[in-house]
Amino acid sequence: PILSSSSVLGMMAARNGFVVTCPGNAATLSMDNADLRARNAELEREVSALKEQVLALQAELTGRAAVGVDAAAMDGSPIQQQPAPQQHPQPGAPPPPRAPPRHSLSRPQCERYSRHLLLPSFGVAAQQRVCGGSVLLVGCGGLGAPAAMYLAAAGVGRLGLVDKDTVEVTNLHRQIIHTTGRVGMHKALSARLTCIAINPTIQVEPHLSGLTPSTAVQLVGRYDLVLDCSDNPATRYLVSDACVVVGRPLVSAAAVGTDGQLTVYHYGEDGPCYRCLFPESPAPENCSRCGEAG
């Protein structure tokens, strides 16, 4: 049978809980007002409960649940908590509630990194270490570009960018930290602009001369962690040797074509270094770069 447009409209409306009358070609829709009011009241209760949860979480993060907030913190300065007076519980009394963990994160930091703070495996303590830490990133190319952007977004307090090359058009399809308007600019400077745009609260230090045997040890020693995102064996050995001398952990990665690898070196007192895994440098004919292999 052939259904008229009014019949189809009536079927669709009935499926969605509406009562439909179709005098002629006009359709009049009505809904039970009592049901609508009940749904609205239910939603209002849910919103009220969520607001209470948000307020409780903010109080826990900022320490306001147990101690007062210093008035200076209202302008974004670190929140300083006063130690709670020592109490001696009476025999048989329930244990006192645990005070929120102390921290030095400012109110804007608590807001920016709130999703990190909610993670049980990360939390306030880990975010404080990130904000107070420093990372040296060697190479602002295909590997260094996304690494630098994520480190900046995560809140690493001080980020060093090492690269002596300039931005080329052939870089732009994969080195997403650079832009067309920055072709010809030092990669370290271009990367700094993007990192600061992502997170203006961190320090970003460009090193335009690259890494040399005369500067490697001193430069590596200024940072807590080193990321090797370079594209040649000579630099990889140099970075690893400098990390061994000054005792810094090294995260090294490489990618050519569709293959990649990532390794952590010199972690802890007895962690192996790059030379432990590769005692001898590979022959030049066995090393490929993106310009040759993609």
C-alpha cells in the first residue's frame, strides 16, 4: 500500500513519543507536559550533583578542604599551605580525615593540568615533577617535532631545543611543528614559537649551533632528561657519551620509511648506553635518511 506524507509523519512522531493529529495537510504535535516537567526536574538534579562533585574536587586539589588559601594565590602565585596543628586522638575515637596532599601548583596550573591530576597513576606529585623538570631535545625534525609539542603541552618547566638546520618545504608534511611561513627559519626557533604558543607558561631555550664535542657535556648537564631525535649515528654516539659522563637518562628514537624504534639508555646506575648496544658505528652505506628512503 502507498502511505501518504501525513501517515509517514504520524508514524515517525509516534515512535518519538509524540501525539499527532493531521487535519488536512497540517500536523499538530503535542507532548505530555507532566512528563516533560519530570524529565526537566531529573536533569536539574543531575546537574546539581555534578556541580557538587566539581566543587569538592577543586577543594581537594587546591587544599581548601583542610587549610585556608593564602590571599596571594588569588593572582596565580603558588598556593602555600600552613601545617595543620598536631592532634592526639582519644582512645576509641575514629581516625581523623586525611588532609589533601601538599603541593606548589598555582591555581592556573591546577586548571590547565586538571586531567593529569585526576589520573591515579600520575596525580599531583608527578605533575609537580614535570613542571619543575627540564628536557633537552636533540633534533627538531620528524621525531622531535611531535615530541616537543607534547612535552610543552604536558608542562615541562624548561625545554631545550637543539638543531642547526633550517626549515625546508620538504619538511612540512611530517614536521608539524613548523609552518609554511617559517621556511628558511632555524628549526629550533620555529619549534620554540610553536611550543610557546601551545603553553606560554614554560621556558623554551633554542640552541642553534647544534651539538658538538666541545659543547655536548656542558649542554647535556643543564637538563634532567635527554631525548635523542637526531638523524645520524655520529650525533647519537655523541649524545649518549655525554649522558654517560654527566649521568643523565637518554631516550633515543629513530624512524626511516615506515619502520621505527625507541630505546631508553643509561637509566639508573647500571643502565646500558648506546655503545653497549651498538659498539661500532655502522658503515655509511648502511645508513639511510628520509631524503633517500622516505
